[in-house]
Amino acid sequence: MPATRSTPFRGKPARGASGFGSSGLGGGRSSGTSSSFGSSGFGERSASRGSSATRRRDHSGERKERKPRPTIADRVESGALAGAELTEHAREAILRTLTAAPKSRRQLMDAMTRKGYPPEVLEPILDRFEEVGLVDDAEYAGMIVRTRHGERGLSRRAIAQELRRKGIDDETATGALDQVDDDDEHDAARELVQRRLARTTGLDREVRTRRVVGMLARKGYSPGLALTLVREELAREGEEADDEPYGGFDDL
């Protein structure tokens, strides 16, 4: 009788015996996850990132707490800026201001003292600048009169107020305003009236008159002159004059 040949067992291996057992993807899955991502994984990285972020916040806070840069007044008071260095510092500051735009002597003095430069340091510098023509109140005032009257149509009264605000003394202002006489003012006012009336065509006469008179008043012209010019220009357009004096605006 022939011997019976034994065949190898071809069934599925038991779990835990090999391959997929406790050391494979089976039972070791939960323990592997715990060991690799727990104490030595994302937890430590998060803690490290947290401490870095804290350091960055602390560092940012330190930058915000830096002391402000000392002003000119602080440096002068402490003695850090004095003598020839202070004089040169003030001279350069005035030159920078003049390079940006012309100024009167009073404007320069006020601006520099606000920054902290002592008046006794500024006075000699401004005297010298006047000698060489870098500061010239008469020329500055004349320029203002020409531009304000020629480009904006301002009256002498309005220009005089601006010169006073800019620190020009009355004598210098009067000399500069001599460039504009009564005829110049009258012509400038009439041109302003014509331009404004042209933009209000079709509106009620009273509305047009009020707008033009208000515009001329803001430019320094008297209500009497403004109303006279308005009535003349409206008559040129063929509109009838009002019965009341000055068209009902005699109370202005």
C-alpha cells in the first residue's frame, strides 16, 4: 500500500503568529500610534513652536517699548547739541525749509523755535540770510500779491490779511499792495462776476445774485461793488433790474 503523501497546510496563518500579528499592522497599530505621535511626536513639536511664538511676541513687545528719539529741544536742554554744532544744525534746518518753499522771516523763526532751536541762535543766522538775500520779506510779499491777485482774483483787503498771517509787517505789506490799484481790483472783480454768472445761466435772478455776491465777499470785495457789477452784467444779458436798491441785498 503506497504511503500517504502529506500535503502542507495552505490555510490562513493565525493572527499574531507572524506578519500581521502583534509586531505588524494588526495589534501593533494602536500601540505604534501611541508611541510615535504621543510623547515624542506632534506634542513636542507643538510645545517647541509655542515657545518660539512666545519668544517672538516678547521680542516684538520689546521693540514697541523703545524710547522715543530725543527732540531738538531735548538735545539742547541736555547739552548734547550746543555751540557751533547747534548753530550749523539750525542753519541747515532753515535752508531745508527755504528749499521747500519761500518763507518770511517771522515764519522761519516761528517754525524753528517750535522745533526747539533757541531764538538767540536763530537771530544771527536769519540776519545773515537777509544780507545775502535768502530771506527777503519785501520780495516774498510782492510775490504773494502778484499770485493771489493775478491767479485767484483776490482783493487787496484779502491779500493784506494773508500777508499779516504770514508775518509780514504793515509797512512791507503796504509797499507790496501798491502793485494793485482800484482799476485792477475793479477789472478782476468784473471778470469773476462774468465767469460765475456764465455758470449759473437758467437759475433764478436772486439765486444767481446771491451766489456771485457771496463768492466776491469771500475774495475780499465789498458788497456794494459786487452788487453793482452783478446788476451791470445781468443788464447786459437783458434781465430786468430789481426795484429794490441793490436787488434786495442792501442789508449786506
